[in-house]
Amino acid sequence: MSCPICAKPTDPKTRPFCSRRCADVDLAKWLSGDYAVPSREPEDIEAAIEAVENLPPKPH
């Protein structure tokens, strides 16, 4: 298995990365939103919130 950041062989201590540095680079990408999954719907978050608020109440 190779490191997803630099393609070097992985280290069992930091798997799936080769080093702590590559693990930190990956974490920074997650935190900055580089790995965000694009949304197809709804385009406008406010419209989505409004749609949920207007749903009829569920019987309990």
C-alpha cells in the first residue's frame, strides 16, 4: 500500500500514511474543505431549511 499523499510505502505506525507529516497534510485538507463532497441538491441551504421547517409534523 502506498501513502495517498506522497505515494511512498506506508509505515504501520501511521497507516495509511508514510509519516506523521503526510497524516497532518491530509488532516489539513479535511479541515480546509478540500475533501468536501459537492452537493447537487439543494443549491440553497436556506431553501432546504425552510422546506424542512414546512414539513407536516410526524405523529408520535
